[in-house]
Amino acid sequence: MTVVDPPSIATVSVIDAGHADRDVVDALLRGDEQQFRALVGRHHRAMVHVAQRYVPSHAVAEEVAQDAWVAVVTSLPRFEGRSSLKTWIFTILVNQARSRGVREHRSVPFSSLGDDGPDEAAVSPDRFNGPDHRWAEHWAQPPRRIDDLPEERLDNDQTRRAVEDAIAALPVNQQRVVWLRDVEGWSAEEVCAALELTEANQRVLLHRARAKVRAALEVALEASLG
Amino acid sequence: MACQEVVELLNDYREDVLDAHRRARLDAHLAECPYCVSYLEQLLLATRLSSRLQVHDVPELVMASLLEVFRAR
């Protein structure tokens, strides 16, 4: 069984991505609206997520994302391809979000990570044997195996809904990280840069977020299995 | 290593940031604990389902105003 995620495609095909970016930018400079729609579609939601790290509300984050698109469009002739188009767009976004945050008197530092509450266990302690048990701290109520289930029992409307709702219910810092990592498929490095997180912070937020999403998924799996 | 500790380390395991010693202990645990393997499989499934949530719909009003900017550039 392969347990480590494969390297992301982004790191494997950096050179191809550079060519693809150039093609996209050239098309945009020619006024290709389909390309522009596609680009906005690809990044807009992630931009709102990232902007919210720096500003006080979703509404302001949405404004910042739209302002960033205006800056992207007007700066496009100066895109040189020294970074990927995505990195370039998100650098513009973060700069705008940060200055907007300052204007809105938001202090951005890591203290905001404290919003996510105290240390939480990935799995409720009562699912493990107590300290007096011969198998202390081993599973008392283990998770169900899933490798014997057909794909349609694993991936269906109920399980997807459970995952979506669990992500929506996460504390904001955890939600942002898991959204960018697992929904958008960003690398840890990209997330740390855009959200100004240390690697350690990013990992803790991701660990807690994924643990909660798994817990919700487990409930949905159990329910569907009866 | 006990399961309760393992579940707290599995994300670092996936992210490949554990030191060699801990990684080896975790590998050894997983080799003989089907329950923790199931837990890991559920974690991976959660991520797989998350990646399928990706939606590229932007509110039409937002898209319309951005297109105006694009046309006027």
C-alpha cells in the first residue's frame, strides 16, 4: 500500500507550466475572454480564502480579490514569467490584502492562530483503551476498514456532502489551510507563503482539519453502511 | 508506539516530515495494526473527496464586472 502522497504535478512539470503560462498570458493580452473566464474561475475562490487571512470579513475579502483581478489585468503586459502565473497572481493578491488589512486596522500576526482553540485530539480519547487496560491507548472502538468497499460506497453524494460540511464547519484558520491544500491541491510551501504561516503552523492546522474531516466522513460511511 | 499516539503522527507521516527514527517506528506499527491502517485509509479518502469538491463557479455578477475591467484594459 502506498501511504505517502505522490509528488504534486506542479513540481514535476515546472517547465511545461512556464510555457502554458506564456500561452495563457499571450491569449489574455490578445483579449481572449474565454481564457480570462477560465483563469478567474480557476483562482477566484482560493483568492477569497487567502484574502480572508488578512482582512476582517468575507465581504472585504471578496472586494480585495476583485481589486486584485483589476491589478492583474492592468499589470499583465509586465508579466515576465520569472514565477508561475499563479504565484504572480497570488503575490499581487497578498500585497493588496495586506495593505487593505492595515487600513482596516487588522493586525495579522500569528496570534490569530489562537482563534482555533486549545489542543484537540485527532480522535476522541474514549475510543482508546484506558491506562489500566493491558492494551492501554490502543483502539477500543477502531475505525472500520474501507479497502473492502466498492468505490460507490466511498465516493457518493452523502460522503462528499459530509466532507464539504465538515470543511465548512472548521475554524477559519484550519479551513483555509485544508481548502488550499486538499481542495485546491496547493503544496505546503505555497500555502505557507500565501498565508504567511510557518511550516510547523501549517502542519498543525492541516492535521487538525484533516482529522475532523475524517471523523465526519467516518460518520457518513457508518450511516450508509447501516 | 500506541495507536493513540500514532493517530497524532499520521499527518506528519503523510507530509513526510518525521525524522527517520519516528518514521521507522510508525512503519513498524502500521505493519501490524490493521486498525491504524484503516484510520490512515479514511484520512486519505477524506483528502481524495476534498479534491473533488473543487468548484470553479464565480458569481455571474462578479464575473460580469471583471469582464468589463478586462475589456476596458
